[in-house]
Amino acid sequence: MGFSDAVQWWDEWQLRILVLASLFTQYFLFFSSLVRRCALPASVRLFMWLAYLGGDALAIYGLATLFNRHKQLPAILLFVVGIIRSVRKPRALKNASISGMVASSSPSTRRGRQEKEEAAEEKDIPLKEFVQEASSCVLRSELASDQEKTQHLASISMATYVSRLLVDISTPYSGRIKILHLLMALDCRHTHFVSEFTLHWLFLMLYTNFKMIFWGLGLWLHRVLPFLTLASVILFSTSHKYHDYDATDVKLTYILLCCTLLLDFLFLLLADFNGYTGLIKVCQYSLLSFYARKKRPTTLMKLATVVCCKDYVNMHCYIEHEPSDSSEMIAELVLGYVRDGWTRYMHDAASYKRFNSHRGEWTLNNHSLGHTKQLGWSLKMAFDTSVLLWHIATDLCFHHQSTTPCGQERAAQSRVISNYMAYLLSIRPEMLMLGSRNGICSVACDDIELMMGGELEPDIRGLGQGILHKAQQPPSSHARNIGALVPNACRLAKELMELHNEQKMWEVVQGVWVEMLCYSAGRCRGYLHAKNMNEGPQLLSLVWIILSFMGMETSADRYQKPEPPETKEEEEIEGGDVGGEGRSIQQEINISV
């Protein structure tokens, strides 16, 4: 085939290839929409994004080809139909935007509804009374006899509440008491289901056209469009016989119309598939594995070295995922931690605030290890440093040669949370804590390399034992530039193993990790949870939902609610009772210019 023959063939088949490519892209996007909430590799998500962009490019190219061939009428018809369908997209984006959700959660401009909302705010109970009622609710709670019915009621009641939570609008304490009552009537399994379902509902609101196809005009179009496509198929099958069309074009038109009809009906029938799927991402990242791949690079990393992105590939392309039932295990630990807090610790506003600020202190104090000379020093530093410190120490304890099968269940649970927190620090530091620095992971990795002196260990277990062995030896000349993080992690691991009770050691490690996870979840803004939900619901978002349902402090409370008085004297001053004259603080302040 010569060049002129190739050009002639392309002119003949160009539009046909564009139509088939566009059809394939639409099918790929349809099936990818069913699995995009799963834990997919980054390469698959890249192809999904390219297909999303390429679908529009193919459509534009096809319209341009029709115009070039002086087929203005078909092009205009396709353009008009495309415009009608495209109207749904900006409207769906507006409904699903954070600003749109803020507007829907804000006080209405209608006088009647505004007065009702203001009255509800004025009748809200103070924090001290909320803590007392919530503590009493947890102490007197009993499981409902009909768990399924209670679960359904809880799912409906929490929809409005979680919308306000997502846009960082504080909810009145009186409303939270009602939610807590419902949650206390559910067992752990049903509580986990309600929390996951709530997260999935948020995902549908934000990242699908769920609101467009189930309300108003969108619902009508969603039901009618497949039958319009069916009418087109019937019309073409009865009319093309009376025209002298090319046989290949007729076959391709049949393929296009029938596949489009199938796609429309699949979309209609599988719309309810957007229900609960129970997929929570529990991503795993290990610093020791990161270091081991640097010393023994894989084929992918060798290829990445050529384009100078070895560290990026090492960090982002080797993220592992735990089974989805791990989220239920962690949810049970979080629920147990908060229940213990309500029954044993929180009794007033001050203790409520302190409990929400714990990031391991309560566990250490319960085991008489909270003193700075014991393990308390490991928590008296920046949160991101503490997370990485405990992450390394957890792996060192797990891979130590003295580790026995005793306490392995808690050890496995602790490592799941540890690796997830390390994932947040390295990949999503903005979710872990404001100001978290993912660069400290690379610094710690370099320190391990200096400590090991270039020695290669056969596996991760050998690497962990080698790090502990090197830490006990006098530092060599080339190891004097090592920072304090890795040696402190070795010190922490040694002090944990010196408890001489492996069961107790893993109980302490697990408790600290649960507190750190709750501390991070409670301080992450709702906007960040929504932003990072684009790849599927995160474990941190699930913990955030559970904590808020259980009455814990949210980031909105921290910035919008007034701080409770720490002492009785401060409470009297706030009430204006000083000196018996009923004067307020503002009246006592004299400002001189």
C-alpha cells in the first residue's frame, strides 16, 4: 500500500474509527465508574483520567470532520444533542461543589425557616450539660432489639448532620445527643455499616451525578433518554433499506446505535448499584520497605531512574492495601476507645477538651508509663515526628528476634494503623495534621542508610534487627551526621521491649496508635475529607465520621465554639459576678490611647 492509498483509506475510515473509539471510551468510562471507589493502582486511575479527557477530544474531532465534509446538518444535530446532555454536567458540578453545600447548609433567606434555625441555636445546651448527658447516655445505653430498623433510622437521621459536618459548620449539641442515642442502640457491626454508608452517600453527592438523576428534570431525562435511543434504532432499521447506503456504514451505524442503547439501559438499570458497596481504603506504607527498595531497586524503579523520578515512584507506586474488613476492625477499636472515654474520663467540659487532645497520653497513663522518663518523652514533640517515631519503633518491635506469637493479633492490628498513619504522612500530609512535613520520611531513610553503612540485609526482618544492632554500637565516623529521629525510634523500641510482657507491650502500642488516629481525624477539616474522597472513601474519613457521631469534638467546634472556663473563678468572671455589681468583663476594661 502506497502513501496515496493510505491517505485514501484514512479519508474513508477516519470518521468510522472516531465513532468506534468514542464508543469504546464511553464504555470504559462507564465500567470504570463502577470500580473507581476500589483500591486501584495509580496507573489505572491515570488511564481513567485520560479517557475522561479523550472522550471530549474525540467528540470535537468527529464534529470537525463532519464540517470538513460539508455535513453541516448531521453535525448541528449532534452538536445540539451534545449541548443538551452537557447542560447536566455544570449543574451537577454546582450541586456537588463545597460552596453549593455551604449555601444549602446556611440559614435560609426565607424568614420562617431562618427564625426556626435561630431558635434552635438559642435553645442549644452548653458544653458542660452536653458532656453530662452524653456520658449518662453511654452509661445507660442498651442495644436495640431490632438492629436493622434502628440502623435504617440512624442512616436517615445522619444525612443532614453529616452535610453540615462536611462543610465545617458546627452542629448544636442538642442534635448530637439524639444521634448519640441512636448510635448507642447499635452494635459495632451496624455502627460500622452506618458510618460507611454515610461516607458512601457523601461520595455520591460529591463525585457522581446522583442528585441530577434522582430529582426533578434530571430524573425525567434519566428515564426517557434510553427509550429515545430505542426509537432511533427502530427508525433506522426500518428506513435504511430505502436508501443506497454503504454496507460498512450501515453495520457501523447498527453497532453504534445498539451499543449506545445497551449503555443507556445499563446506566438506567445499574443506577441503584450506586448503593452501599462497603469499600474503605486502608492504604499501607512502610518506611523500612521504602529503604529496602532503594537498596534493591525493582525493574520499575530502574526505569524510573532514567527519567529522574525514582523516589516518587518508590513512594507512590508501591502502596499496598489491606482487606476491606480491616476498616471494621479499626472502627471497633475506635468505638471502644471513645466508649471508655465517656464512661471513665469525660465528666465536664475541661475533661472533654483534654480527652479530645490525647494522642497517646491516656494509654501511657493507664499503664503507668506516661512519665517523661519512661515513654512520655516520645509524645512531647511535633505530631508528625511522633508518628514517624512510633512507626519505626513498631516495625522494629515486630521484626525483633525475641518476638513470639503472643500478642500477634494486637501486633497485626497495630501495624495496620501504623502503616496507614505513615501513608498519610508521606502521601497525604495535609490530612494527617496541619503543617505535617512528608520530607522527614526521606531524611529518616537517609539516616538509616548512614547507620547501616551500606550493608544489605536479605529482608525487612533482617533490616529491622540490623538497625537495632547498629544503634547499640558506638557510632562510626560516617554515622555522626545521623539525626535524632532513628536513634530515638531505636530507644523507644528498646524501652517497649523492656516491659518484659509482650502482651502488655502490644496493648500499649495499639492504644497509642488508636489515640493518634483519632487525634488526626478530629483535626482534619471536612473540606480535606471531601477533597481526598475522589479516589474513594479513606479510613481517616471513616474514623472522623465515627468520632463525630459519638459526640467528639470536630475541627468546626474547635474554631467556632467558645472555650469552656478552666476554673470556677473563670466561670464566675464570665458570668459577671465579681464584686457583686454584675459588671461584665467589657465594662471592667479601660483602654487608654
